[in-house]
Amino acid sequence: IIATSDWHLGNLFHGNDRLSEHEHFLKWLLQQLEEHRPEALLVAGDIFDNGNPSAAAQSLYYNFLSQAAMICPTMKIIITAGNHDSASRLEAPRPILSHNNIEIRGNIHRSWVNDEESGHWQIDFDDLIIPINDEVAVIAVPYLRSDVVHNSDYSAGVKHILSELTQRARKLYPTSKLVMMAHMYAKGAEIASKDASEKIVIGGQEEVNMEGWNDHPEYFTCGHIHKRQHIWNTDWARYTGSILPMSFAEKDYKHGVDLISINDNEKIKVQQLVYTPQHRLRILPENDE
């Protein structure tokens, strides 16, 4: 499996259009697909930089999907919405794309269920669980907005949803290893102290504490934080990081995608395929002299 996130297609960096930089990355990613022939490509949110991307950014995105599907016709491509994306816009072409092994999960689909009290919303968990083969299933979780997390404690609400999803996936695919993809701000994540580009809610209201989650999937790949790192206090969850520096505070970040290898009786192995951006960021002068 190749995992990535935070493309931010359509981004303007201090007024400069980064279309050529994104073209450079996507061409490199196609080369990685051709070389490694993964069974799945996971893109965990923030595909676009805003909810109304330019025609050029959308054209780049769909051209990539078309070429990826031709290079690896049996590969499953799974894409989820991030906080920068318009979930409905991203999911709109889902019926067509699904015929080409491209699965889009932008929205959390749910229905109202009447009960003896006042009723409640019921999430369609099955819609978010996608088998890759007989051995691996992916739990695809788009960015969970506060209107979906019905809990006064956002962290507890998100963990409850993720836990229920995992339990449901184990019931549907009891012999499969589970890989979850999500887009969120996990407690302890390292972000730049100055000029941070992630949209972090003040006061940590959307911070999710992953500690104490004992029934977690075998692996968890996450988007939203731009520095590649393990999620705090875990050895089974990781941020892939952004594919380009999104601020000058990120000029020394290492970029790329994760190659996840899953074998029956071995520990899951994760290797970063390092990508060198087309343009390097520099701050002048580079020292105080």
C-alpha cells in the first residue's frame, strides 16, 4: 500500500501558483506506482487547498487518477476528504470513479433512527469499510466535523466512532488485517511553533487523544499535520506529512509517501519513499552574518 495525504492542489504560496510543483509531484508519484505496483493507494485528505478549487487544479487531479488507473488497473485508489476539502464536491463523481477502482469517501452517510426516547443518528459504517483483497481491509474515515461527532467532548466522540468502525470491520472481515486512514489533529502532534500552516482550532477543541485505544487497527495512516511523524504514544499510527512545504517553517521537512508492507505473520513495515520538491524554500539571509 502507498499512503499519502495533504496534497493541497491549487495552493497559492505567497501569491505564487504551485501548479507546476504539483505536476512535478504527481508525475513522480506515477513513477512510484509503476515501480512498486501497490495493491492500494490511500490519500488521506486535503486533496485540494480549498473547497472551490480552480479548473486547473481539478484537471490535474482527474488526469492523475486516469493515468494511475491505467498504470495499475487492479489497484484500489481510496481518497477521503480533509478539512480543506469540500466533502460533497469531492464525492460528487463517486458513482463514475468507483467503476475504475477509485473509491471516494467525502461525507459520513447517516440516517435518523427513531427509538423509545427521541431518536438518534446512525452512521453507515459499512460504507467506510473497503476490502483490498482477502487479507487487508481499509477503513476510510473523512474529516469528522463537529456536527457528526455528537459528543460534548470531541476527542471522546471521535474515538468512539473510530472504535465502533474498527469493531464493525473486524466483524465483516474477521481474518483481514485492518488499515485505517483518517484526517485529524492527534494529541501530541508536532507542528511548527511559528507560521504553522495547519488549521488548528484554538484551545485544542479538535485535538484527539489516541492513548488507551486498545482495539485499534493494525495500522493507522493520518493526514492533517504536515510533518511526517508517529502519532504520539503509538507505534502503529503515523502522519505521512505533506508533499510540499506549506510555509517557510516547513522548509526543512522531509517529504514523500509511505510504502506499507503487510505480511501474514510479520510486523507491518513502513518505508518512506522520499520525494524532492521541484523548488526548495530558502530564507535569506541564511544566517545572521
